[in-house]
Amino acid sequence: MNVMLDTNVILDVLGKREPFAQNSAQVLILAAKDKLYASMTANTVTDIYYLSKKYLQDHAAVKNALLNLMDILEVVDVTKADCVKAFDLPINDFEDALLAHCAKRMKADYIITRNVKDFAGSPVEAITPEDFLKRFSLD
């Protein structure tokens, strides 16, 4: 199975944000065990760096967390064509539209996010980490 992770899922794990961290961590564990092919966009990497560094104030810790994350997740490039095509999607938030288009290009089966409603116009079905884990038993 091929999934694209939204920034909020990764931040839940890195920031230990409850009550979401456990289900989001389970998704990452499945990816680490090669039970799931999971990716994030290059934009997600920069967003995570910015937000984590702002919160942690520790470049080395954020760098190590991202390098470990990149050992588990594929990083999908974002091209000019992706940006142009994202404007055509019926999604109000451009970041979400861009992620949705990249997920389509990568032939993702699902976008895993806590904000399913934000992806209502996505060509790839959005699902919460909790619902994903309930729907698919990949242990």
C-alpha cells in the first residue's frame, strides 16, 4: 500500500501531541517495518523543520529527527507542473492541493491526515491515522 502523509501526522509524532500521537506513530512504525510505502513532500520537510526548530530551538535535534524520518519515508519532489496542476484542484488551501496532486502523481492509495475535510476535492482519498489503522490490519 502506498500512502502520502500530511504534515500534521508527522508533527503529532515529533511533538508527542495527544491524543493523536499514538495512531500517527503506528503509521510511521508500519512504514519503518516496510509494511507500508509512505512518503511526504519536500515541502513537508521544510514545514516540519521550520515548526520544530521554532518549538525546540535546537537545530541539531531537529536535523536528527528529520534525517531519521527520511530513513523511513520517501521524500517526493515538488515540480513546477505540480504547482500549476494544484491550482486546478477544488481545494481551498494551496498546500493541501499541492500535497493532493503529488499524492496523485505518486499513485498513492490514501492521504493520511487529521484534516480529512480539507481534502474533500482531492483525487486521492484522505483518511485519518485512526481510521486507516482500523480499516487495514497491516501488523
